[in-house]
Amino acid sequence: MFNTEFKSILDLVNTFSTQQKCIDYLEHFRWNGNVVSPFDSESKVYTCKDNKYRCRNTGKYFNVKTETMFDNTKTKLQKWFISSLVNYVT
């Protein structure tokens, strides 16, 4: 689904060209199609709008960045991904 074989920085930038592509990648990497609440792993999860989810048992809203190093940062995922992976490519 995602190209993770980067032969150049241009490949990297193209793969993560939008915030939504980064979110999709992170969701795939973290949950692999089965969203799990960070508040209660046994809870049913409801999909909401704007890439948000709701934990049925706790009533709390979350997204793919919740309880990760990306949580509560104003830095876009594109910048995180590219700055983290640029050393991997070069």
C-alpha cells in the first residue's frame, strides 16, 4: 500500500506529500486497519470526522497521534517524517 523503499529524498517527499498521506501511513503502521482505543483496548471504536475516533467505553476522542511522540505537537507530520527519514535515505 505504501512505498517504503526510498531511493531518493524526492521519493520520500512524494510519498508523504500531504498531511493526509502521512495520517494514512501512520494509521496503517499503528493499527493496520483495526483501530484500537489508546484509552481502552477492548472498547468499540467509532469513526468520526476529520481523522478522529471515539472510544465507546470512555467516551474520549482520539486520533492516530494520541499517546505517541506526535501528540500535542503543532509540527505537521510531513515535517516529522521527512526530517526523521532523510538520514535514512542519504
